[in-house]
Amino acid sequence: MLNSVQEIKSIFADHDDLFIQEEQFDQTALFLIGYKTLIDFTKSNLYIRQMAKMSSTVHELFTNLSDQLDVDTDQMIKAVVEGKLVLLSDKERNAVLEPVSRNLNRSIDQPKNESIILGPMDAFGEDIDINVGLLRKWLSTERLCHNSYLVGELAKRRISMLYIKGKAPNALIEKVDRHLKEIESDIETINDLNKHFGQRKFNPVSYLFSTEIPNQAIESLKKNRIVLFLDNYPFALVFPHLFLDMLSTVNDRNFPNGLSVMIRVLRGLGALATLILPALYVALTSVNPDVLKVDLALFISESREGIPLTPIIETLTMVVIVDLIIEAIVRLPKSVGPAITMVGGIILGQAMVEAKLVSNLLVIVITAMLIASSSVVGVQNSLYIRALKYPILILASVYGILGVFAGLTFVCIYLASLTSCDIPYMTFRIKGKGDSN
């Protein structure tokens, strides 16, 4: 068995956080092997000593400690990497133990990326078992099914699939199950998971809708969808992602029906305004000013007096700057990010207006677009809506109002062509097993 210890030492020679601790029991040398960054060695060793007092022989000690006895070297190495404790003796015995692990997980906290006005304040964390437990706590039914998968080549990661039996379509469950079982490469990002579900390379719309709110995930389960959890990822991934996800949340139902409908209509108007406001400005100032009333056309012309840039260059410059400001808000530290970007944006906008590089009207249009783009649900939805405004803007600079409508038509056709496991992105609801056609 000393040969096994030496072999493990050589394999983990570059691992400074590996410990190999020698202990004595019944005139037998015992070796405890594991990662000190994953295992609480003091408490684990104390537990082994207590079990040793209750055991008369080494064989009895090993039997009391574990069911995994006398495994080969490869299994011992795998156990160490997975954060388990390996116990070896100099009498050709070994055991794999479940140690007292270090607490590397944060407790249940409030949502950081989604604002809740009325509703529970719990949020998902990095521990996949805690996340599944939150769903079972809120949805106490034997129909909530849970399947686990271990995927990856170098870094093995757990993926959990949850669905309500009798609601989610069998065809959808089978397709997701097949896709997850076929994963052989490492899953580092959500985009990696999207690729295994068949997402096209340059498709800006994700197949998976992320939420950190358990209530939202449960609502998706009740609407015949599947929820995925990725280990060390504090979000639930709802599959498939549908267009209506950007317009409604489960917490909207805490308001009276009239207010709930009004909120969803406003979000829809926000998405539409994000797409067309910059394009309309370009179309009405450079291609089709004749569609405006004379007074309004003269007002717009006066606001652009002395500006050397063409409307399309002027608008593209402001749109790109605004997108850069939004990205800076995300990347800068939370303590200084909003203040720096807000002050910088105000100073920059004012300076550009005073230097007559952009018009006052364009600043109003871009500000309205920025506010409108933040009204939709989900950061990923806001991002792709902002990305789709660029082709409409280019078409508007060439064809005017006709280009705006043509761009909107192309966007609608494109979104309608998207499918996830044969489920259209623009569908209103997914039919469950018991639903009639």
C-alpha cells in the first residue's frame, strides 16, 4: 500500500493543497489523503478517531467508516479530485470516505439581478442541491421529476433537469434528455449548453431563459416547460425560451388584472421603441422629412443647423456610445460604476450638443430608447433587442420609412423562424400531455 501512496504523491506532486497525513491505529500505519481546500481535516480526523475508539481491528474500522472498500488506484485518484477523503493502511486496505467538507457555498440570499416589487425574496445559489430543494419546497408534489447528469471531459459538471410529470410534453423531455446524454465536451458557459441544443452560431436569441427567482422557475414548470440547473451557476435555465418571457413575470400577477395587462403592454411598447426610435429619427431627418407637418419639419431642421455629421453617422455614434456606457455600468465596480457612467454620460452628451456634433432632438430620442430597452424582462432579452435595432437603422438610412417597416418585418420573420426542439420561439404556450389540439 505504500506503493499506492507514492503513486498518488507523484501524480499530485504539483498540488500544494493536497495533504497526506499519517496516523497510527492498532500498530498499523494509516494514511489520510485529500485536498485541504475542500476538506475540513480537523473535523474529519476527529470523526475517524472517534470511530477508531469504537473499533477493535483495522478491518472493523474500515467497515464502519465506508462502503467503498479496496478500490483501485484510479478510483482513489478520482475520489480525491471529487473532494472525498481516502484512507489507506499499510496492510493493503483502503477506503473512500465522505468527509466533513469546507463550507464553500453562500446561503440563500436576495436576488441581485432581478428586481421584485411584490413576491418572495429568495434567490438561487451556486449549490445545485439547494436550488432543487428550493423548488421542492415551493412545489410539494410527487409529480415534480428530477433527473441528474454528469457531463464534461476534463471538468465534470452536474446538470439537473426538472419537469412536472403530466404537464411537460414527452417529446420535449426525451429530446432534452438525449441532448444532455450526448454532451462529451466541457460545459463552461450557457452558450456551450445552447450549442448542444442546436443553436445557430450567430443567433442572438438564447434557447435558455435565465432566472434567479424560484417563483419564476415554478411558473415555467407549470406552463409545461423544463428547468435546468448547472452546478456552480446561480440561475435556473428555463427551456425553451419563448418571446413572451420578455413581457411578463410571475410577480405581475400580484397586481390587479388591469395593472398587470398595462405593465405587459408597456414592456411591449418599450421593445418596439428600442427597435424603431433611432431608425425613425434617421428616416424623418434625411430621407422622408416631407411626411411631417411643415412646423415640425422646420423644428427638426433648425435643431440640426450647423451639425456637420449626416443623420446616420450622428445616430450611429450616439447609439454606440450609449451601448458602451451600458457595458461600462456592468463591468465597473458597483460602488463607483453607476456614478462614473452617469456623470460621464451627462458631460459627454452636453459637450457633444454644445460642440454641435449631435442635435438636442437626437439626445432625447437616444435617452428614450435607453429607458425603453430596460423595460423588458431579462438582461439577455434586452441585449438582443438592442442588437436588432442596428439593421433597422441601416435600412432606414437608405429607404426611409419604408426601410423601418421592412426592417421590422424582417425582424418578425426572423424571430418567427426560430425554434427550440421544434417549438417556435413566437408561440404563446406549450401544449402539455393532457391538452387537446
